[in-house]
Amino acid sequence: MKAVKILVAVMSVLIVIGLGLVAYGVGGSLMSAPSSGTPPSPAVPPKPFSSTDLGQPAGSRIRGMETGRGRLALLVEGGGRDDRVVVVDLESGAVLGTVSLSPP
């Protein structure tokens, strides 16, 4: 019976320590969370560029887009060609390349 009491006491202490760590983690993440409102401005403002010609035929439509690592990937369809992905550099506005999505 004494062993059960010791086991219960040790487990109680572990539960209290665990709850303390959870409270510390939640409190720390709330303190470091950015304030709501305007997002932080980038260290270097982006350079504006004029309009960019994607080099796609008439009748082409942009069906989707994704951004990441300073690139814009546009899923383009129509225009008498197979579906394709056009990759644009967001800093310069230059078309980096086109990937055709033709069926195998």
C-alpha cells in the first residue's frame, strides 16, 4: 500500500510539472505572437516593374497561381496549346521559363 501512495505522489508531481511546462509554452507563444494589424514591412521594399509579357497566345487563361521563394507559378490553359506552367521572377518580373503539361 505504501508503494501505491508513493507512485501516486510521483505521478501527481509529474502532472503538475507537465501542466507548468504547457502553461509556459502557451504563455511564451502568446507573448512572441505578432500584434494584429498591419504585417511587418520587409527589410528592403520590392522594386516596381512595368508590365510583363508572358509570351502566351491569344485565348490563354490563367487557371491558378502559387508563390514561393520569390517566384510566381501560373497555371495557364487554352490558346491552342497544352496546359502549361509559366514561372515568373517576382523581383524583376521576367519570365524564367515555361513547363508544358502535355499528356504522356
